[in-house]
Amino acid sequence: MWSMPFKEHALFEPPPNPSAPIFRYMDLAKFVSLLDTRALVFARADLLGDAFEGSVTQANMRLRPEWTKKLAATAIAELDYYRHQAPRWTFVNCWTASPTESVAMWRLYVGAGNGLAVESSYERLVSALGGKRDVYVGTVKYVDWQTEAIPEGNLLVTFLHKRAGFDYEREVRAIVSDVPQKNGVIDKDFEPPPGLPVPVDVRRLIARVRLSPVADRWYHQVVRSLIAKYGYKLEVVQSDLSGEPVF
């Protein structure tokens, strides 16, 4: 029986339509890794390229003295330590939720050459996840980092909020928290890995594979051959953004 570690959580909101498409854009090497290992790699949050991952807004900082006034100094110091370490203990797998493919995401993750996008859905993703670690999945909210406060009290919620300038991503995130422990206490000397592989049922996960709008003809055959080599029967289609203009 397939083990499903997906956990519902009040702070993690699914997309309005859980069966609507979500996309993960990637190069061929990452696609081969997915087929070969049957796992999605969750990247450590502090290595995602955004220094604000796991942080709170300026509005939060203005409100924090009121929120923490009843806490002892030692408790405040402990919370501060957890907040700063959370990006190293949190692992993220990112998808784009949009009714159609995104030109911006093709350009960001694939560029002007060959590449592909795995098409799935929230429903498919949560049912495909395996392994023993708890996985939470929800949509990212984009907020004004100067004026809007985000909820506090759960460190994972900070990874569901990003600065408004990233709203083009329309991100759905799968998140794993992996706090290193030794003899029942946090192991402060442990260096977390750059990524965590989470097993997935590839057939449940992938609705179809979409090839870059400018993918070469040979690339189509390579992708189809790789899929067959690993024993899968997956639909492979050209990007909806391909074709020639008419005037």
C-alpha cells in the first residue's frame, strides 16, 4: 500500500480548484532524476535564492513588542533562535498554479532553449507523495512587506508568504520541516543537507509532460525515449505557447 505522508493543516490552503493544473518547470537532468529516483527533491529554504525566505514583515516587527510582552526574556531568545534557524530546517518543493503555462516561468527556469514542465494538480501531488516525513501543501500569499503583518506562532507559516513582487509565480508549495535532533534535543552542530528526496508515485503525480515552446525535434524523441526506458506511459505534448504567428 502506498504511504501518503500529506498532512492537512489549517494554515495551508489548497488552490481554489484542487484539480486545476499546476506546473513544475525543469531541465532534462532534473526530469531524469525524477524518473530514476521516483522522488521529488525538496530544496533547503535558505538555498532557494531569496534571503527573505522564512522572515517576517516590517509590520510584524512593529507589532512584535506587543505580542511578546508577556514572555520571559529566555523564551524570546529561544524563539529568535528558532526563527533564524528555520530556513535551514525547512525544505520546499515549488509548483506554479495557473490555468495555462507561464511565459515568465518558462524563461526563468528553462530559458530560450530545450526544457520541459511536469503538469500535475494539487490533488495529484498530495496523493502521489510518499515516505515517512510529514508533508504540508498550500498556496503562497504575496504581501506588502512594509504594511502587512503575517501570522506568527507557527514557523512554517512564514514560508507560505512572500513579497508582493513575486506574485507572478502563483506558487503552490509542498513543505517538510526536518529539525535535527540528537538524544531528544536540537542538534545545533548538525549541517542539514541541501535537499531532501521525498518519494512520489510518478504515475499519480504526472498528468502530462509539456515540452518547451522552442524545444527541438530531437528533444521530443529523447524525452519520449527516456519515459519508455523507465517503464512509464506518460503523455508528452508540445507547449501551448508554441506555433507560428499569423497576420
